[in-house]
Amino acid sequence: MEQILATVVQRDPEQREFHQAVGEFLATLAPVLERRPEYRRQALLERLVEPERMILFRVPWMDDQGAVHVNRGYRVEMSSAIGPYKGGLRFHSTVNLSIIKFLAFEQVFKNSLTTLPLGGGKGGADFDPRGRSDAEVMRFCQAFMAELFRHIGEDTDVPAGDVGVGAREIGYLFGMYKKLRNKFTGALTGKGLAWGGSLIRPEATGYGVVYFAAEMLATRGETLAGKRCLVSGSGNVAQFTVEKILQMGGKALTMSDSCGYVYDEAGIDAAKLDCVKAIKNIRRGRLQEYCQYFPDAVYVPVDPASDSNPLWRHSADCALPGATHNEINGLDAQHLVDGGVRLICEGANMPSTPEAIAVFRGNNVLFGPAKAANAGGVAVSGLEMAQDSMRLSWSRDEVDARLRAIIHGIHHTCLDAAAAYGQEGDYLAGANIAGFVKVASAVLDQGLV
Ligand code: NDP
């Protein structure tokens, strides 16, 4: 394992996020390789840490003042062992190859856990839609798709949204794809309901995270009712995490964006959540506005350079990070444990650093890793693909029931895989092992390709 990781690091020394994702994954796989020596003989891990294909491209576009900008576009097609590449697109100024590779790597095993026939990939651009007009975002999306279209398709690679890519961006991307291909196909998911989208897709990641949290609590005979929850982020994942916490009788105390967070001791109820949705989705503003409407809440600006985030210092029962990677470090994790948190359920991808995970594991905290806990989004994307192929739309209740069943299945799969390899109750080990074993056997079956 050490040798494989050393080679990954040596090959791309600057890709720190990718090293972190691979390192965390490999650290849990030793028991599998001991039992399955053929995986080593066939260099399975060496094959899985190298993307099948990486596409990097120039995205030139014009702003409203007529100035020309050039961004860099990415699509990392990591593995097609069990289905067409599937994974979101991220538009954010921090996007680079390391981040896209880490997300694509995680996506492979997450998609495997869903039980749906989905390979793994991820893409995006170092373009920040924040502060851009709709017309600028449209021109950027069209320029991005003018290259991406030749690499994707409903049976090849099916992108979706992620940070900075929501319903508006998917609309512009799909419109351009359709025009270039002259075909109406489900080559993207997260589409509008009127043009091939699925009910519950916007809600799916956040709802799935809370369903997973409820499954974990049930193993200790508990429910979410009355639980005080810290949530980070105020985008797609965080909004529907809060919505489902409320529906299950819990209390959400915090939400955040990249400038700071709000703490509302009375709880963020449905009306307050509607206000957050209006601020973030319609006015595309800052969360700080929340306190203008609800002056009893407190807004705390956060300095990204500080060594810990005060959001994680509030006392609570559960924490559901839903903003970005590495948002909980070792110190934050200790604050969470000291503040009474007994459950972490990851909505964002890789929000906990390795040091934070060590703190959670050392303190008997229920820890739901992103690969398992936030798989609801891609699972419903898989259901959207199925509905597109059949030219059918399922009802809201039907999709929600399927989502719930998939999350229930993932929860059991994690526990069963962990137990089968002597790691009882370890969701992280279970998710990695179960996700890996399925992909590995598919790779072996398909020969050296
Ligand atoms: P959105 O763009 O809808 O929202 C992202 C939120 O996180 C915003 O509140 C944003 O603040 C905040 N944020 C982004 N970057 C940073 C940063 N560097 N520091 C602090 N806050 C930040 O994205 P999503 O809700 O879709 O995604 C959130 C996380 O969930 C990501 O890790 C994503 O990969 C993961 N995820 C998303 C899925 C989906 O279906 N959408 C599926 C599975 C995982 P601001 O408004 O200031 O930018």
C-alpha cells in the first residue's frame, strides 16, 4: 500500500487532495488484499488510481463588457468498470486537476455502493459563477460544452451538478449539448422537470445524508427527533439536509457560506430555510443577510486562514458538514467531540481531514463517510438516467422511496463489509471495502484493458 501511495505522490507531487483521498482509501484495504492475492498479482490498485482518461481544455468566453477570458476545463474519466462514467461538474475558482481527480476517485466507489450501473468521473472549470450575470454564465457554459460535448453521451459519460453548477448551469449546458449533437438524450442529469429531469433529484443528496444519519442512529436505538444539529454550507446539499432534519424532528442550528456562518439557537425552521433558499438560489447573495430578517440569530465571519472554524465549537448532538473538502480539521473535530457531538454524517466530499477522522474514530463517534452518506444524489441521477431511457417519469413518492431503499441498502452493505473483514461498526472501512470489491471484480472480469 505504501509503495502504491508513494508512486502516486511521486508521479504528481503537487496533487495533495488526490493523495489524501487515495491514502485514506488504501489505509482500509489491507484485509481485502490479504484475502485476495489475485488483486495484487493483477495490479488492481495500481490500475484504479490511474484515471482511464483525463481531458483538459481551454474555455474562452466573453464577459458583458466585451473582455475575453480564458478558463481551464477538466473532465477526469476515472473508471468505466461498472457503467458509463458518472459524476458532477464543479465551477469554482479553486478547481484544479488534483481536486477533480480526488472527486473522480471517490465517485468510483460511491457509485459502486449505490448498486446502480455507474462508473466514476468528475469535471469542472476554474470559473467562478458568483458575481457573474446570467448572460455571462450562459456564455461560459456554452463555451465549456463546445469542447466537452465530444467526450460525453448517455452511454459514455453523464455529468451532473456540483459546487457552482446547479439547475441554471445544467440548463445552459444541456441546451448547448442538444444543439451540437442534434439529439435529445439524457447525457446530463439534474435536468429541469419539464425536459427530462427527475423529481427529488435536487433534494436527493441532502435527504440521503439525513436518511443515512437516521440509519446510523437507529443502530444505537436513537432517532433524530430532538437532536441539535450543526450544518455547514448553504447550497444544494446543505439546504435539503436542513429540510430533512426538520421533517425528522431535529433542530438545525447553523448554516454557512464561504464568508461565515449563522448560528440560530431557536433553530432554522421551514420559513427561515425558505429565506436561505431565496438568498442563495434567487438573489445569489451572502448568508449574512439572514440576520437582517432574524435578528436573534448571530452571524460569525470566518477567516479561511485561521486554524479552526468556530462553527464546530457550538455544543450539539450531530454534525452534517455540507460545504467543501477539509472543512473539519483535527482541532475542529476535538471541539465537536468536546461539545457533545456523537454523530458525523458527511454531505460534502472529504470534509474531514485524516486527523479529524482519527479523532472521531478514537471517541466512538458514529462516522458516516461521504462515499456512503452522500451517495443519494448520484443514486437519483442514476434513476433519472433510467427514466430518460424509458421515456417515463416516476412520482415524487416513488423516487423518494427508491432513494430511501438505496440508502438503507448502502448502510447495511457498509456494516456487512466491515464485519466480514473484522472491522465491526467501521463505516469508513466498510464503504471502502464494499465499493472496492465490486469494482475490482468487474475489472478482473474484463481483462487487461
Ligand atoms: P453549492 O455550490 O450548491 O453550495 C456550496 C456551498 O458551500 C455554498 O454555501 C458555498 O458558499 C460553500 N463553499 C464552497 N466552497 C467553499 C469553501 N472553499 N469554503 C467554505 N465554504 C465553501 O454546492 P453543493 O451543495 O452541491 O455541494 C456541496 C458539497 O457537497 C461539495 O463538497 C460537493 O462535492 C458535495 N456533493 C454535492 C452533491 C450534489 O448533488 N450537489 C452530491 C454529492 C456531494 P458560497 O455560497 O459562499 O460559495
